[in-house]
Amino acid sequence: MSLREWPERTRGASAPIQNETTAFMLPTIAGDIYDYPAYYDLVYGSDWWAEFHFLLDCFEKHGQRKIQRVFEPACGTGRLLYRLAKEGYKVSGLDRNPRMVAYCNRRLERHGFPPSCIEGDMSDFRLSRPVDAAFNMINSFRHLATGREAQGHLDCLGQCVSRGGLYVLGLHLTPTTVEPSERESWSARRGHLAVVTDLWVKDRDLHKRQERCGMTYDIYTPTQAFRLEGEVSFRTYTAAQLKRLVAASPAWEIAAVYDFGYDVEAPIEVTPATEDAVFVLRRK
């Protein structure tokens, strides 16, 4: 990977990356950030290397069956799927956004693989044949707004993933003994395209378990600069709430938990202060 493609990330109460005066002057388009897969892919796709190799290590270390077929709910642009396909895995994905599905399938076809991403709801779906592992690495699980949807998601995966297989689930937990992060920013560049992303909490209701966030993409090309602006909503999970959710599912057990360092040799103990976590769930 070119160093120019590697994303820069900052996190905390305030994490400005760009010149705020310049950003303020950018023409702004309001809309759904996920309707712009090319910009999304630059920011999130640039960070593929660590996650990709972590998945391979998890398959080898924690799988109790040979991992050959893998599935990604909320697959987005397929930034990891096509690389897993190149590694020899049979891949499939699901996403509710038709633009993401089209982008992912074009990418798979461009690399010589069948267009195996389908449009659907990750809380209520079926696959045509079982898979050996599934993964959801960047918080998309928290878009499921209710406990019923979250449980439905685990139940559907329980029907799709074969016994001894895995579900690798990455998400931000809400810590209860320290202040949670309020802002996170990324920047990435590929060729003449640069994107600066900012995500910040507008409102967090722990009773309703809702977190409403503002999100901007500042886009810079040789001929134009503009801002995409929208909102995203997440369901909140403390460490205890996530553990209870998994425990309530008859299909899954927690095999290990890691942080976003993605080191399979360094599992963590989840505490009330844990915020970044990757749960490796194993199909019973």
C-alpha cells in the first residue's frame, strides 16, 4: 500500500484535521453519506491491511472448522470481500444500500469474481447455502436500532454459519467508568482525490440506547471541493449489554475479544472501561 493511501485518524473531544475556515466555506450537499461509495471506500478502504490479516489469523486460531466460505453483512463497498476472494475464499455480502451493493459487485466482477453481494436487511435474511465465517468490522452492527433487530441479526447468522464457524464483530462500546469519545476524524488520499471525514456525537440517550451523530465528508479534487453532510444513528452497547445479547442467543459463544490493534496474540479482558472491541463469536 502507498503511504499516501493510509488514513490518518484522530480521536477525542475535538479532533479537527482540516482548516476550519476553509471547510466552513465549502459548498455543502446534504444527504446520506452511504450513497457515495467511492468516497466512503477511500476513507475506510485504506485501512484494510490490518483488518484483513487479523481476519485470516482469527479464522486459523479460533475456527473449529476449515474456513472456506465467508459472508459480510453490511458489506458496503466490499473492501475486504474482494481481497478475501483473491486469497481463495468464496465470498458473499449483503447491504441495504443499493449503491453500495452495485459498487461491491462491480468491484468483484472487475477482479474476476461473481457479483455475490445482495441487497437486504441484516436483521432478517437468508443465504442460499451455509458459510463458515462472517465478519462485520466497523460498527455497522450498531445501525440496528432495536434489541429485536440485533437479536434477529444474530439469529439469522446462527442459521447461516455452520457449527464451529465464526462471526468477527467489531464495534465501539459505551464505557461506564470513563468518559466516552465524542469525536473521531479520518483523512485519506489516493492520487488526486482527498477526503476528510469528521464524526461527532450530537446526542446520546443511554436510557433509550440511542446515539445520534453528525458526519461530514470534505471532498477535494483538482477541479472542485465540497462537503457532504448527514446524520447517522447508532444503538449503544455497554460491555455488559453486549455480553447479555450474545448470551441470549443459543447459537453463539464468545471465543475471544480483541481491541483495534488487531493483534490475534493479544486478546483483551473486557471491562466497564472498554470502548474499542472486536468480539470473535463462535457458532456452537
